Amino acid sequence: NKPFGPFFWAHLVVLLLIYFSPFLFSLWLLPFFAASFYIQLLLLGNCWLTILEFGSSDKKVNCHHYYLNKFGSFFGIKIDAAKTIIFIDYCLPGLLFITAILLQAVWKYQPLLF
């Protein structure tokens, strides 16, 4: 697989939708998105786009870690794979949900799409 090939760009679009989900989607849709993420981890062992992009269902293969290391290498920064995976798989969904609660329930923000 080429760096920055079609699976990279598909992955980037999906990740941007996820990162901006508190601004784009209703608070009530986010648990379904999180559940679908965890179901694919249970069934496939990894994200399906990661499997397509890197050709591996190994949990240690992670697009975030790969590209953060690629970017960080310009600055001499090495990113820890285990910490990255823990953050992405366990912390980020909760942070996105808390952000959505604050935006939509507390501050009455209306999501842009649904």
C-alpha cells in the first residue's frame, strides 16, 4: 500500500467526521457511532479501514500511531503505540461524547447535519 493512497484519504475523511461529530451529529447518534466502532473491533480485531490500508487486523497496527510517528519523525518525536491505542480506543469516544453534551445539551448548539 502506498502512503497517502486511496485508503489513507478515505480514512482521513472518516476520521475528520468522527473528530467533528459533536458539531455535525446529534448527541443521540454518537452512542451508535461508538457502538459500531467497538463492534468492528470485536468482529474484525481492528478498524476495517486500517485493515484495508495496512493489510493487517493486528490490534498493534493503528493509523493514528503510524501517521503521528511519520509526522513526529520530522521533529525527532517518537509516539508510543500502546498509549496512542488506549487514547483512541478508550479516551477519545468519551471526550467526544462529553464535548457533544456540553455543546448540544448545555450550550444549546444545533448540529450541522443531523
